[in-house]
Amino acid sequence: MPTFEPDTNIEVENLPSQSYIPSQMRQQMILLIVLLAFYCAPILWVTFLALADILWYKADGKIGSALVKTMQTISADPARYTGSIKNLILPVATAITAVNYRSIDISKWGSALFVIPLLGVLACVSNALMFDLRVDQLAAAANGAGTPSISSFFVETATSLSSYVMMLVGLKSISKDSAN
């Protein structure tokens, strides 16, 4: 009587594993990262420009008038310049995150969803401080509204980003509690 020997040469490379991320989820994660990076990139760019002015380009250690004028214009009417971006990007990012929070792995792809807005919050707070402390207040007042509107603009942006971070942390802590 013939005996049956199991085939031990079965290829398992196409089988899903625990680290397998479905294509739709991967696309949504990339979309989230791109949206958050698009929202935070100008904030980080202003931080870099302000630090460059303070540390290298200006002998008096003040932020240059070109950057101050630009930020005064933007902060004077934030709804016109950044309001639509904030009103489109953060709700979309929040909705996608909320729908997929169970499958977001904070130790891998999901770490960017946490780090990017956290860097944005840090940059906003730094910008608010730099524009309060490192701008010639007399020159800024002569050019327009001064720097309090710039600082409040960055504080409001930091508040939006920090609410996203708190939502992400809250959702992840709920999913870990429900898994236990």
C-alpha cells in the first residue's frame, strides 16, 4: 500500500503575514503622510528661515523684515491663505485616521503620522516664540499689525495639529485596551 508523504516544498511567499499591509491601507497611509507633510512643510520652512536669520544672516540676531512682512500678510487674513488648507487637510486626515485606527501600527508607518504633526507643533511653538522675541517691534509695528497676530497664528495652528495628535493617541490607546 502506498504511503502519502506531505509536500514540504510549498512556497509560502505569497501568503499574507502579520506584517502584510493591504494595498488600500498602504495607499491611505501614504495619503495621510503626504497630507500631514504638506500641511507641516511651510511651518517647518518658516522655522528654518527664522533660525537662519537669527543665527547666521542677520548681525543683530533679529528675524529679517521680508519674512516678518510675509508672515504679517498671512496672519492678517489666515482664512484667505491657510484656512482652506487647514479646513481641507486636517478633516480628511482625521477621518482617514479614525476609520483605519485599528490597523495603524505606530511602530512602523504610523510613526510618521505621529511624528510629522508633533514636529509641526514644536515648530509652531518655536515660531511663536521667535516672532515674539526676535523681531524688532518698532519696525514690525511700522509695517503693519506687529507680531502678536503672527504668534497667535502659529498658536492656532499648533492647537489644530495637537488635537490631531491627541486624537491619534486616544484612538490607539482605545484599540490597545479593547484588544486586551
